[in-house]
Amino acid sequence: MTDKPNKSMGRKSVQVSAKPQELMTGKPQLAHAWTAQVITLFPDAFPGLLGESLTGKALKDGIWQLNATDLRRYGVGKHRNVDDTPSGGGAGMVLRADVVANAIGDTRRRAKGRMPLIYLSPRGVPFTQKIAQDLSEQDGVTLLCGRFEGVDERVLDHYDIIEISMGDYVLTGGELPAMTLIDACVRLLPGVLGNSDSAIEESHSNGLLEHPQYTRPATWEGHDIPPVLTSGDHKKVAQWRREMSEKITQDRRPDLWAKHSGE
């Protein structure tokens, strides 16, 4: 996979159901809102922090919408089982192919436009600001949250699902990574950030880490704001910020610096 997923689907309310939203609530979905579909065993976890601050306001304003599909509804048998023991033996349980596929099928039928299908997985391609920007320019995303030992590989192959990792570590499920991905995308949507320049100047937007930030009071615990920032010389301020971004990137992320400088 490249840095730019290109697979293909957007109101302010959050619905949790295996049924089409319109049939359950009678309210049509917003036609042009960026849509996040989340397939999860824990739909009540959403929107969580996404319902607060700027992302929460944008959700209420209809800039984006969130639809959570309860994977348990597709479970088999009396107890709605969603998992089974891994073929070949081993510890843990694996989400069943038939269960996950049925959930994906129903969810994707409600997808509109270009909505990449993504599985949050520690073995996926590392998530970057570039991927967040690319996804924010789509019509939305469909996110599959794994649990236990993961998902039956046949489902991933059948749907040609994109796997994305939030880092070289393992969590108990894909819900927190899904929220992270959604947050990173939503804040890039037009009208979400109060100042459009904020997304341009922050870390990773230009391949460098962000420069230090300061505010009042001018002196705190014997530490002063760098004089250049209060000089009123915008050219010198821009130069200082650039130099600091480069220095911090070199010191803290030599891998990023090497990529940025072409070394």
C-alpha cells in the first residue's frame, strides 16, 4: 500500500444499529458531510472524546457524521458468538469471517462516494499526517475495529481491506486507534479549526516537527519568551520558527530529518 489510500462513500447524530439509519430513525443522513463508519463490538464507546471540543462541535454542526455498527448483532447462535479458536491452534480467539463479512456488507451498503475500508491493525502501514490529509479529502471512511487475536485473514483478502497501524505497539482493540484516525481527519475538514493556518504550521504538516510555542506571561519562573517573538519583525519570527523546527527535528527525530533533507 502507498501513503494514499484510494478505496471507496455523508448528520450530526450518532446511530448504533445493524439497520440502515433512515429505517431506524426516519432521519436522512447528511448528503455532504464527511462520514465515519465504525464497525465495533463496543458501539457505545463512540463518539467518546470525539463528541467534545472542536470535533464535537463539528459533529453537532453537521460537518461530519458518525455511524457505529454493532458487530455483536451479527453474531451466530443463541449467544451471538463473534469469534472462534484459531485454526492450527494457539492462544486467544479470532473474529469469524462470516460475522465480520455480514457486518461489513450491511455497513458498506450505506456508504456513499469514496470511502476507503480500513482495518486498524498493528501490522498495517504506519499512519501519517499525509494519510490523514488524503482521507479527509475522501467522502469518509469505514473502519473495522479488531479484538482478541484479530480478524480472519480471508475477510481482509476478500474485501482488499487497507490495514493501518497507529504505532509499533499492541492495544486490546481497534477502537482507540479508530478515534485517533477520525480525530486526525476531522480537524482537517474545512470549518473545523478556527484558524486554517493552524493545520499548516503544526508538526508533520511540512515534514518537520513544530517549533516551540509561547504565550503570556512574558516572564514565568525566571524564563523569558525569546525576544525575537516579541520584536514585531515577522520575517525574523518566521526564520526563527523554521530554524527551531529543523533543530528539534534533527535532535528528536533523525529519521524524519533524513527523509526531509534527502539524506
